[in-house]
Amino acid sequence: MKNPISKQSTRTQRTVYRRTLHQRTVHKITRQLLVAVSLIALSWTTVACSPANSAENNTAQAAQEPTAATAVVTAAENLETAIFAGGCFWCMEPPFDRLPGVTATTSGYTGGQVEDPTYSQVSNGGTGHFEVMQVTYDPGQVAYETLLDTFWHNIDPLDDQGQFCDKGSQYRSAIFYQTTEQQQLAAATKQAVAEQLGGTVATEILPAAPFYPAEDYHQDYYQTHPVRYKVYRFGCGRDQRLSELWGDDAPAHD
């Protein structure tokens, strides 16, 4: 004669198993749906680091006339600037904003032949400009070496075609130095990165050139358009690639 308690226990185990299997299936389907929705939203909102609302952007672009500013020590004696190209400038702003001692970050363009270029001109790839991030900082609070470390861990140094999903000369990575010391520090860290990653680093080290702030709608984009920014970043595969490259040293992002 079978033990009724044992029989009941078996039934209970089967029920728990079925519920667990069902929950896992639902979770898997939900995750797949979220990814699909994100990718669809990406196609509607952003393509190649480009805002979705063209009418809004064209109006803002027409209203603003960027002013050139050379990459030199700022008017405030205790502040300095550094310029980095790491692909889409939207994604290079948050990591520098988080650093204590950084007082401002400005998306813009540098390294090209056209004066006061527009986003449309630069994004077409015909001006020779890089999309860059100008970082204004207090060297008494944050060292240039810290800025370099932040830069390297937020790019793919091995990509010679651009950065992540954005390809083209305007999305190449580069460090624009303003002093001999900055040049030497950039070169030393580039060598260290090459040894760490075991590959050829495509990031260029170039002398500073005239810097042109980007249009207003590009500034603080991750704050003014948080949903579009997150969808773009996810769809571009930026964080996935950073994790592959840097492992535990990859930066954390919201």
C-alpha cells in the first residue's frame, strides 16, 4: 500500500515545478518583447546618434550659431579644458559629468576644415571634424590622468572605423592635447591600453584644434531626452561592447 503522504508530496513537487517553469517562460517572453520594443523604438527615435524630431532640431539648429573657441585654458585661472573624441558625444557626456572636479561638459566638433560646421555637415562626414566632448575641470580636484582613464574605459580603442554602431570618420576616437604634458600622458596611457587589450589601439593623439560647440539640442542630451538616449545607447550595443573589452573595469551606466 502506497504512502498517502508521499503521494501528496510528489503532487506538490510537480505543481511547484510547473509553476516555476511557467514563471520562467513568462519572464523569457517578456524580456524578448522588451528587447523587440526597444529596437522598434530605436528605429523611430534615433539613427546614428541623430535626434528623431527633425523639425524641432532644424529649428534649434537655425536659431543657434555656434561660436568657435580654441581649446586652451579657460578664462578662470583655476580651470582647464580637455577634449576627447569617443564616438557619439551624447554618450561621452555622462561619465565626465559624474567626476568631482569637472565643472562643465560641452558637445561639439573639432579637427575639420570647415569653420562653424553644423551637425548636418559633420554627420555627412565631409568636413573632417570629429564629434567631441570638451571637458572643463579644476586640476586641483581632478587630474588629467583621471580624465584619460575615464575616456579609455568609455570607448572601444580597437575600432578604427568609428565607435560601436556609429561608423565613419566623424565617429573616430581621439585625444586632442593642449600641452606637451598632456601629449605625453596620452601616449603613455595609449601604450598601457594596447598592452592590456592585446591589440592595436586605433585612437589618435592629435594637437588641439578650434573647437565649435554643437547645437543646443545636443547639449545634456541624456538629461533632456532620457528615454531616447537610453534606447539609442542600448540599441547601439555600447555597454555590451564595453563589458566585453573591460570586464570588471567597464563603467556602470543607468
